[in-house]
Amino acid sequence: MSLKRYTFRKSERLSSKIILDDLFEKGDSFMAFPFRVVYTFDQPLRNTDLSVLISVPKRRFKLAVHRNHIRRLSREVWRLHKGELNEVLAIHNRKLTVGLMFVGNDMPSSKKVEKGILKALQLLAEKAC
């Protein structure tokens, strides 16, 4: 029985300009409302199997308090539920880069954020096979 790790380390956060440019130029995307998900497989420059970028645009939410709140909710849901996707990636020996962009216009509830991220994780797991 493997021990589940509910962590979200710095190395799992996407910040490299090169990888970000590559993600948005060559990545595929789909909608998992209230998120637009952009993803690419097999990025050789990374040292982790799964990297994520969570973005909330200033255009939709002018107050930083609201943007930060949505980011915190999203990071927490991602941290708790990414383990299943990590297992699928390990089985198929793949690396995944993901960008989650919030596209909703209203302040979401935690249930709405969780529903969108769970849908995104499920679709990413299917695409990894």
C-alpha cells in the first residue's frame, strides 16, 4: 500500500518562461467549467511528473483579494486530488504540464471549483492513457 502525499511543492508549480511559452503555443486545451485547461505531455526540461499553473485574470476580478481567494481554493483542490492523476502518469511513464485558467465571471463557491478541477483531472487521466 503506497502512502498518499497531499503536498504541493514549489517544483510542481509552473514558472519557467520557456515551458510556459511552449505550453501555450503547442498545448491542447479543453473546458472544465469554470476552468480552461491547457496541457502538454512529455516536457524534457522538468524534473517532476506533473506541473501546474493556476491563473485568475485581472480582467475578470479587479480586486487582488478575489483573485487570491480563487487561486487558494484551486490550489487546495488540486493538492488534495492530484494523486490519482500522478498514479496514472507513473503507470504510463508520462510527464504532464497543465495550465488552469479561471474563466468564470462570478466568485465561485468551493464546490464549483472542486467540481471543475475534478472534471479536468478525470479528462487528463483519460488522455494520459
